[in-house]
Amino acid sequence: MTLRLVVLISGKGSNLGAIADAIDEGRCDAKIALVVSDRPDAAGLELARERGIETETLPFKKGMDREAYSAELAEIVALGAPELVVLAGFMRVLGTSFIQRFAGRMINIHPSLLPSFRGADGVGDALDAGVKISGCTVHLVDEGVDTGKILAQAAVPVLPSDDRASLHARIQRAEHRLLPEIIHAIANAKMRLDGGLLSRPIIDEDACIISPRFSP
Ligand code: GRF
């Protein structure tokens, strides 16, 4: 089944691009009906327009309350008639009414192995904590910040030479594989939106990342 998506962004939109590439290459059975940004200068909007995808922006105005903003945003998102709402780098916390309206059909990609390092700087917080393995998580969105049911994760090593930018770049390469794959799994009823699996996943049970490793 081709899953109808509305994708919310705030920034460069590399995950949006990864979904669009996967759709074009037949690796993700979905259609991006609409891209919505809270920032009119988000580079991802241009990326969407170049691909002929409809875009909308709703800038957050100073003094506006979160619920009022979210209610307006929900109306815009509903215009795309989404079967799945994808938060792909949308940096605003959504109000309760928005979350309830799209509950059970809204996912987020977060740049850490949740439940570690929730919040706006998952990459920096992981570096500061000195973890040796980090990664990314696709999760269902609930009313908390990055607290929803975990659907899938990918791990990447943290290298001794890493700074925020290099670690984020490595995590993003994992995000660009994981997010379209999970959307495809949902579209093809291999994964339910409560995280339940309807098909046998391909998992190497002995796969293990040891980080760091030392040369002999
Ligand atoms: C991603 O790293 C995602 O995990 C986080 O925001 C970033 C968005 O990147 N939520 P992009 O705009 O998709 O390049």
C-alpha cells in the first residue's frame, strides 16, 4: 500500500531528501503529499519544491502560545490527508491537541539511542557523556519529548576524534537508511505503529559493535 505522508521539517531536510530518494528508487512505498515547515528559510523547503512536492510554512510568531500554534499547524497538516505524519527534524514541541489528533500515526527521528539523550541536543549530550556508541531512533510521538514507543534504532560508533558535526554526520547516514526503511515496513504492514512486527525481521543476533577496538 502506498502510504500518504506529511513531513514536518525545520532545517536542511536531509531526511526528507532520503525519503524522497527512497520513494523514487522504489525502496519506500509512500508518497509525500505535503511538506510543512515552521521556518520559511528551511533549506528542506527548496529541496521539496525542486521535487515538485507541495509545501506550506507556518512561522511561530513571538508571544503565540503553543496550543494556538499547534492547532493552526494541525489544520495545515490535515490538508495533506496524511496516513502517517513524519517529524523529520521538526524542532518545535507540539501541543496536546496536535498530538492527540495524529496520535498513533505520527513518528519522529531522533539522533540518539533513546531513551538516552532526549531533547534538542541528543548528539552533543551523547558526546558530553562520553558514550562510545550512539545512533538514531525512530519512535512514535506521544505527549512527552522523545518519550514515545521505540519502533527502530540504528547504532553507530563514536570515534575518539569526533566533534558534534562529525558524529552528527555519521548518525545522519544511519538516519537516512533507517527512516525510509521503517516507513516502507509500515506501508507494507511489516510493522504496526505500536511497534509490533507482522513479519519476521532480518536481524543478525550476534551482530555486535565494539567501540573502540584496537589494532593488534
Ligand atoms: C536529524 O538529525 C534528526 O534526527 C533530528 O533533526 C535532524 C534533522 O536533520 N531530529 P535534517 O533536517 O533531516 O537534515
